[in-house]
Amino acid sequence: MLRRTWTRRVNKIYDAKTAVADIKDGNRLIIGGFGLSGTPMGLLRELQKQCAKDLRIVSNNAGVDNWGIGILLQSKQVRRMTSSYVGENKTFEKMYLNGELEVEFNPQGTLAERMRAGGAGIPAFYTATGYGTVIHKGNFPIKFKQGKPGEVEIASEAKESREFNGRHYIMETGVTGEFSLVKAWRADKSGNLQFRGTARNFNVPAAQAGKICVAEVEEIVETGEMHPDQIHIPGVYVQRIVKCEPYEKKIEFRTTRKVGTPATGHGEMHADLKSLDLREKLARRAALEFEDGMYVNLGIGIPTLASNFLPDGMHIELQSENGLLGMGPFPEEGKEDADLINAGKQTVSYLPSSSTFSSDQAFAMIRGGHMDLTLLGALEVAPNGDLANWVIPGKMVKGMGGAMDLVSSGCRVVVVMEHAAKGGKPKILKKCTLPLTGERCVDRIITELAVFDIDKRGGKPMELVELYPGVTVDQVKNVTEADFVVSKNVKTMKFAGAQ
């Protein structure tokens, strides 16, 4: 539980150097931001100059090589990272695999809730996220031995599990730190904070989880200038305010459309199927999974493209787990906003129905079962619904992001992927060989060859229900390791807007 010594301090305004001067070697820091959005870069630069080392950092991302937490990794100031997704930081990956960095991977929603719980004085909680995976069972590498690639020095521990109402859960602990470093849009002199767009993300639970919260802001106003209804973090959580000038905002993936082009689609809505590339074929088939009024979360890549091919008159609400419901299209060139991105760190726009919120609230929607559908990719899928899509041990070190939370939420899960990997290696296996994202979680698999339905409760075998035009059952069997039955009413695959 957080314990603060009461002192009367009227002035919360600091300069950046003084604000981080008392951060000590070995301190745990809770740092806000998502990708490069909402990153307290001015404070991180001062912390790099301050040279505190052996830091234990809790943050969703690790920035990139030359930005965000990445600069502290380069200067060898970090001992342990507790994170969810670090796919864009090559320094991080190299240090981890070489045994120079301890890494504790957390599902994104679990990490947000650990921060929120820590700040709320809740020592532990139960979640279905990660049950049956290495997050639950342990023995996943936290640290490798230096100079001995692949040899594990520190491994994760197994977590307690319990059953509630017939469903399995694991226990996660709340997390706090000596300091939290966050980035807000503006503050008043009492420490009340406001954010813009999706820059709220992890900054809200991070601010609550630090014994001393240092907020980097773009503007400081007099107390009373911000309406109470518009305050996102009350000043009780914030001890220090810093205005860093000049403040630079970076966009990780600047994604736009040309001025005057339609807000949806990557080309014509209606197209000749033979003229489409593989990605667009899969996206157009996946689009047929949507139903009017659905709340949907789309994974990075092909699943995201599917939203461009909604049938006329259909409306769905897209949720992005970094804090946006009602995700709009890519903005026109010149109208992109660094404070408005999606979970893939691409610039997006608002819709009339849009709302923004913090990462812990985003995953409350997911974990609470309020999403109707999630589309995501996969490395491997098994006929019982097991899914692996987040790591290749010893090679790909990105983190699970929000995938574990999404597939354990109870909503319908549809995998959209190429049928086989490079060299024709099957991806639909009898049993997944890679670390699982979730047990018995997949309802449907869509590939360029076929569509399979899965009974994840185990009552029925995996069933082939659709075939691509001209593809035979034998062709599918040749690139599918898992056994399956063929529906008596196999349909020919259809594609939104294409024939």
C-alpha cells in the first residue's frame, strides 16, 4: 500500500532536473505512455543525465532505440523491465537475449490493472487473462545468462489459480513504485491533470501507482481555470509538475490518406476477386464477420484492414485498447495528431460516436465481456481452440500486448491468417508448439484456402465450413496438420465487395 508523509506544500511546480534528482539507484519507476504517445520525454532525458542505475521500470512499452525509455536502455541504467509489448525496440531485444536485461512480460490489461490496483491499495486480484499460459504456469525466461545464449538465469514463477463460477482465474498482484513519471496535456497549480485524445493511455494508472508522481505537462494554468468535470487525474495523486520546453511529440507510424479521398477503403469497394492480393482477400472475407451494431477489437495488420470493407448501411464501433472507442479512419495528410493513435501506433481520427479513456478502462471493457468480436492473427492454432501468436522463443521478442486479454474475455474470437508459414509449414497444428496466448479461445479460423469452425468446449471436432473458389478438400489437407471434418454443407467463400 502507498504511504505518503503529509507535508504542506503550496507550490508543486518544479524544474525537470530537480523533479527527478532524488530518484535513487534501484528505485522502481511506473512510467506512462503507449508507444511514443504520452511519453514523458523531458523527464526521461533528465533522468538519463542524472545517471541513476539499476532502475526497475514498469511501463507498457520500452520506447524505441532513441526515444522514450529506449534512451535509458542505451545508457545501461535499467536492470528490469515489466512490460507488455516492446516490438519496436531493437536495443531491448538484444539486451534481453544477451542476458543484460531482466524482463517480466505482462498482458497489457493485467499490467494496467496492476497499476490501478496498486494505486487503489488493492494487493491482489484474480483475472482469467493468461490462465493456462506461461503467465500462469511460469518458467518463462526473465533473465538469460550473459555469454551463454539460451541458458536461463532467472525464470518466472507459477501463479496461484482459483475457480469462480466454473471459470479459471489466476492471481495477479498490484504494483507500486517509489516514483511515477507521466505526461499530461496540462495541469493547474494544484496538480489536477488533463490529457488529450489517446495520450491518456497508461498515464492515468501510472500516476496513481507512484508514491511520488512527477507530471510533465505542456501547459500550466491557474487553479480554477480547468472545469472540475474535465479533470482526468485529481491533484491528490500528483506531487510535482514540470513544464518541459520545447516539447517535441513524435509519431511512430504516421498513417494518412490523401486530401479528398474517401475515409474508408484501400481502393474500390467493389473489385474483381482475381485482381486482389492475399491480404485484401483475407480482409474482405473477415469483413463478413461483422454484424450491425457490434463492438469490435481488431488486431494489427490484416484484421485492421477488414474494417475498410463494411457492407453499405452497416455500422460497428471499433475499440482500440490504448483508449479509444469509435475509431475513425486515417486522417487526411496534414491533419494527423500525435495524441490520437490506435493500438498499432498509427494516426487515426474521431467519429461522432467516439470516446477516449485510460488503458485500465479500455481493458475493463474487454475483460468485462463488453466486446462482441475480436479479429487477430496467429502463428499457430490447434483444433481445440488453443492459440499461439505472441513469441518465438529465442527469436521474436515482442510481448503479448493485449492479445491475452482479448482472447480470454469471452467474446467471439476469429483468427485471420495465411494457411501456412514460409516453406509450406502448417500453422493449423494438432497441438501448438509455441507458448500459448490462450487455451480453448478460438471460435473460427479464416485463411486464404478455407474457413474452419471450432467448438472450443470440446464437444465437436474442428469443421471445414467454407472453401476458396477452386480449392479442393485434399489441397487443404496437404497443408493442414490438424485433423478436421468436412461439413455436409460446405460453402464457397465469399468476400465483401468482391466476386
